[in-house]
Amino acid sequence: MSWGTELWDQFDNLDKHTQWGIDFLERYAKFVKERLEIEQNYAKQLRNLVKKYWPKRSKDEEPRFTSCLSFYDILNELNDYAGQREVVAEEMGHKVYGTLIRYSQDLKTERKLHLQEGRKAQQYLDHCWKQMDNSKKKFERECKEAEKSQINFERLDNDINATKSEVEKAKAQYNLRTHTVDESKNEYAAQLQNFNAEQWKHFNNAIPHIFKNLQAMDERRTVKLGETYRTFAEAERRVIPIISKCLEGMVTAAKSVDERRDSGIVVESFKSGFEPPGDFPFEDYSQNLSRTGSEGAISGNTPKGDRDSAPGPRPDPKHSISKAKNKLWLFGKKPKAPSVEDFSHLPPEQRRKRLQQKIDELNNKLQIEMDQRDALNKMKDVYEKTPPMGDPNSLQPKISETIFNMEKLRSEIHKHEAWLAEVEAKQASKDRRHSADNHHPTPQGRESPEGSYTEDAAQEQHTPHQRTGPVQPSGDPHEFDDEFDDDDPLPVIGHCKALYSFDGQNEGTLVMAEDEVLYIIEEDKGDGWTRARKQSGQEGYVPTTYVEITMEKNCKGAVTYI
């Protein structure tokens, strides 16, 4: 349908309709703007969320658990997902909102030109109508005046009392009016013919042309809206494949969680390399008793090995312990100025790992120094071949410094490799002992926390049955006090309650009974042992997992382990 033929008399309504169309387009543009702002804010919040939960520590310090690595993969995928939301916002802003705003301005300009052209045509038609109407009124007016002149002439012509001059004057007036009527009639006819022609042109040419342009403009606006609707949806649909890949990556990360591998990592991260404490040896205090008549009945229940043993002084447990004191022990009295360069303060397995890490770091630094030396030598060769480029002697100090650093790093690497070889040799020896123990069981209870052994064979006796819990030692509870006599008493930083009893059979450990309350004087350094003091003043190490610890609030760095 054509607006020019169907709506020839609806100029004002078409004016309002085209204005509504532009307003609707701008309203949709505002909707798109708010929509893309939602996408931008959503993407920003997602990125902030990823940043908030991204690990603050370096990758080397982060746990290597599959559950953690999977979560970090999910954060990466979510960050990529946020990037796709930003792409959607950018597409909407550039291809939809920006296009609509520019098109709206063009529509306003075009509509204004078409309406101005229509108003000019309407004003010209109104002008023609006014001219025709004025000529019509003039003709009507002249006809009335001529009619009055005719009546006056006829009255005087029939009046016997009227003079001839009056009659002639009335006749001349009548003839003049009749001539004027003819002129106004002709003018009216000409104006009427002109108006009819202009009106036909107006409603058959000018208005249809203007309305056709307005119709084309409005239809283009409708088409543009349809295109932007589709572009709006395409901006979302275009990123769906990438978003699907992000979600698939999250699912893949979830499937990569491996509980067995994580358990293995826990073992590798925290195992100390120490052997579990063995059974406490049986000490027969009845060997020096005088035998009586009833002794035969008692000795009947004595193991044959004990009956055959000749009476003699029983071994002194302090004697064997004093021998063990001479051996290196991780939890013994710490020197005044300990050196941790060789990581000897760590358990064997942790020490091996740290030494290997240190060797790798030193090798990396050595490689950097070697690359720098090679680069300086190449530069020196260039300077020697092309003197204008520089003085080769100016590079010699730097080359010498690099060589010195290389030698120093090699020395450090050699030193740490020696320490590492020592640790690995001890572990290999321990593995061989374990292998031999599988075929020839040896007495238990000889190994101290760092793997040193006592030398008194009398302490290697052990009960034939399996113990269900630690056995309290029968020796002097203060026999280890001399480990701490040389130091000033450490301040109390907390207290603990024993969850289980502990026999403290290894050197430097502290015997405690279940529910016993002790003072904490040194925190767990990561090796699983906490230094405590009894109310009697005796000090020693207890397993951290055996106690419930409460640190003093005013103690700097106090941590509660449960």
C-alpha cells in the first residue's frame, strides 16, 4: 500500500507516526546500551572474582594437589568466559548501539527535509486557495454592487420626477458596475482554474512524492530494527562455541581431580623419613633377687633364656642413653648459632627435597651466568673485528666477574651435591636394613627420631606380643634434663592437653600421660614435634598430633594446632 494514495489527507498523522518511529528506535538503542552495560559489569565482576581467589603465592609455593590445580584451571576458564562476555558487550556497543545512534540522527535529518517539503507544498496550495477565494469574494461583492446600481437605474428611469441627467448618471453607474463585474468574474474564473490545477498537482504529484519518501524512510527504519535485532542475537550466539569450550574445560578440570594422587602428594610432602618407634624392651629387675624355696615355681614361668642367664648386674638404661646422646639427633638441644645452609634441621626426606631444590636453583643461576659469558665473548669478538663499535677491553671486567660467579656457583653446587649424596646414602642404607629385617627381624626400639641407634644390646630385648599403645618408660623421668640445662629457660608461649599417653622412649622426648597439661615453650617447626615443659620443670619434645594446643593471645606468631 502507498501512503500517497491512501493517506493523502493524513499529513499531520504521518508527521506524528514518523516521530514515534524514531522515538521507538532510540528507545531500543537505550535498551541495548543498558544490556551491554550489564555484560560489562558482569564480566568485570567475574574478573574480580577470579582475581580474588587466584593464589597470591608463586606456583612453586602453591600446593600441587589435583583438586587445587583443577580449581585454578576452572578460574582460568572463568576468566576466559568473562572475556567472551566482554566480546558480547563490545559487539553490542559497536554493531548495534553505535549503529542505531548514527542511524537515528540520519533519520531525523531526512524526516525534517521531507516534512519541510510537504509544508512548503501545503503553504503554496493555501496561497493559491486564498487568491481564488479573494477573487471569488470580490466577484460576489461586485455582483451585489451591480445589482444595486441596476435597481437604482430602473427606479430613476421609471420615476417621472427624475431629471434626465440623474437617469443618465444612474445608467452610467450601472454600466460601470456591469463592466467591473465582468472583470472580477474573469479574474475569479482564472484564479479558480489555477487553484484547481495546483490542487491536482498537490494531491497527485507533490504529496504522493513526499509521502512516498516518508514511507520509504519508515520502512528502512523497520528493516534496520530487524537487522539490529538479529545482530543483537548474533553477538550472543557467536561466542557460544567458545563459552562451550570454557565449560568443557571446567568439566575436564573436574574430571582431573585424583584423590589417590593427592594422597601421594601428601605423603611426599610431609614424610620425614624417620622410622616408627619400636617396642620398648623388657627390663628384668628381678635378676638380683635372692632365690627362695618357692622360686622354683616362679622360675618355672620364666623364659628359658632368662633361666640360663647368669646372675649379674642389670644394664643401666642411662648408660645406653648416654651413648645415644653422642649421636646426631634432630630434636636434641639446638646450638647457639644453628646453621641451616645444609638444611640439617629438617627431617631426612624433607632435607633431601630441599637440597635437590637448592641444587636446581643453583644450576639455573649457573646457566644464566654461562649464557651471559657467551654473550659477552661474542660481543668482544665483534668489537675486536670492528673496533669502531666499541673497545673489547671494556668488557673484560664484566667477563671476569661472570667467570668468578660461575666458579662460586659451581662450588655451591658441589657442596650441596655432597650433602645430598650423604642423605641419599643414609636412606639407601636404611632401605637395605629394612630389606634385611623382612628376613631377619631385629630388635625394635633402637632407632631415635633421626635414625641413630643405641649401642647397648641389653635394650634390644622386646616383648613377643604386639603392643596396643605406647609403654611408659621405667627409667628416671629426669634422665633427659641435661639436654636443656645449658640454655636459659624458654618462655611459656601456650599450654596443651595430652590427648593420648606418650612413652617418650627416644632421646629428648617427654613422657606424658593422657589428659596431662603441659606448658608450650617452642612451636612445631613443621617436623611434627612440639617442645613442652612439665609443671615439674622437665622439658622435651612431644608429637604435635598427640596434644591439643592453645597458644597465648599475646604471643607473637602463636598458632593453635588441633
